[in-house]
Amino acid sequence: MATLRTDPEQSRRAPNLRSVVVGTGSSLPERVVTNAALAEQMDTSDEWIVQRTGIRQRHIAAADETTSVLGMRAAQSALDDAGLTADDIDLVICATSTPDHTFPATATQIQAALGIHQGAAFDLQAVCAGFVFAVTTADKFLTTGAARRALIVGAETFSRLVDWEDRTTCVLFGDGAGAIVLEAQAAEEGRGVLSTSLRSDGRHREKLYVDGGPGSTGTTGHLRMEGRDVFRFAVGQVTDVIVDAFAQAGMTAEDLDWFVPHQANRRIIEASADKIGIARDKIVLTVDRHGNTSAASIPLALDVARRDGRIKPGDLVMIEAIGGGFSWGAALIRW
């Protein structure tokens, strides 16, 4: 049987560390498409979309606004916010389901565009839960001393995946990117990622998936979703990771300052918060202006709430998301 050995030198290099958020950033395409504009092109209405989802508008990328371009802009904004440069970053993770290319990883394109020439860069794919998965992954690098500062990007151009003939799905999604910089700091300071909880269950593939890919059809494919089943699962099952994240940290919903969930549907967000006992006035909502931007939605919302003064140093913040597959997760962060 293989034995896992701990390197004493590694242990000395990595004292009790936490991954602390030191900067946030975001980038949205210039073009805004309202519900009214969509109603001119298909059989839908502003009332129908708002009532069922809470979405009023979304941003749609131009031809030259690729996922890496949006991701690079958000990443540079986060670096500027943190007062750091390319030389300070030794890990780049991009959460995306809409990469520029099958390979190389979009993260490497962001890395190159920013002038980062050291460390590792890779993509992570967990659909809408991708950013939570990426934060969790980066946290393992930082708290073991494998990296000092990580740039975590959620970037998507879902407008290129949706079927614009399917009015039940195309009205839901938008494009954009958000980013945070995580830095390894002494845990004694009290800030940083306190707990994470991830889950996946591949039996639910048919409920939310893309009907193409290089290894199957050789095409990009289009997004397909069974909306009612996704709604029921998101409200009925996903709260387990929230409960687990609170339990790991020895905290409850009453301790929370801000709940920043994946911005897919206002009804799902509010029902989930109600189920777990999170007060609605603690929810950060951006779904009305961004639509569902998949892995980009949480970092976009974090940047909005941090820059408008809601999220402040010392605040306890919960991020949570569910994505296709299904994959879902939560993380509790002391800002």
C-alpha cells in the first residue's frame, strides 16, 4: 500500500495559511440587450422573463470580445485593485465552459496577455459552479505553500452556446467576466477562505448540458436545459453544501453578512436563501442586469458589491453555485 509522506521542509514553508481576497475586478461587453429587444425578435416579453427569472437585460459580446479578452480585462482590473503586477502572480485559474479554443487553455491566453511568465495557468470546467470550484482549487495551492498569489477568473461567452431559436433558454444567458486575487496570509489574521464544500452527480447530465463537443459530434453544440428539473434540484438539493460549509467553520446563517450565489434565477436564489435561513436583505443580486453568466456570475457580483461598499473588510461572505452535470459547491470567506 502506498504511503503518503509529508515533506518537513514543505511543512516549514507552509505555516498555518489562509487564502485572502486582496482584489476584485470585472469586465462586461459594451452591448446591452434588454428583454424588450428580445421580444422584437422572438415570442417572449419583458413581463414573462422578469416574472420567471428576474432578468431585465444582459450583455452580449462582440465578435472580437472572446472569453480570454473579457477574462484578461477582469483580471487586470483585479490586479489593479489589489495594487499588484504580473510579477506578483504565480497561479492563474480560469473557470469557463466557453474557451476560446479546445486548447490551449484560456487561462494561458490570459496569462500571456497580462505578461505573467511564471507559475502555472489552467482552465477548470464545472459550468456555473466553476468559480466556486476554482476558488477551492486555488485555496489548496495557497494554503500548502505551493503558490503565493493566485488570479482566479470566471469568464464566459454563453451567447455563442445558446440556441437563439429556443426562447426558453436564450433569454437567460449573458456574457462577461469577473476575477479575484487570492493571497496566502497568516491564518492568525482571521481573514480568508474559511471552508469549502463541493459535490457532483453525473447522473443528471440530461437536465442541463450542451449537445455537442469535439469528442462526440465534432461541433460546438447548443445548450439544452430542462428548466423545471433544474429549478427543483437547485432549491431542493444544493443547500447541502451551504450547510456543510457553515458546519466546517462552526458558523450559522445568522453569522453571515452577505450571500453571493450564482446569478441564474431570482426565484431559485430567494427560495434557497429562505430554506437555509439566510435573510433576503443579505443577498447580493445582479441577475437583473447581467443575466446568467455561468462561471462569471459570482465574481461579477462580488466586484459589484465590493465596489459599491456593501462588502467590507471583516464581512463574512458565502458564495454558492450549481452547474450542469450536476456540479455544485459553496465557500465561506472572511473578507
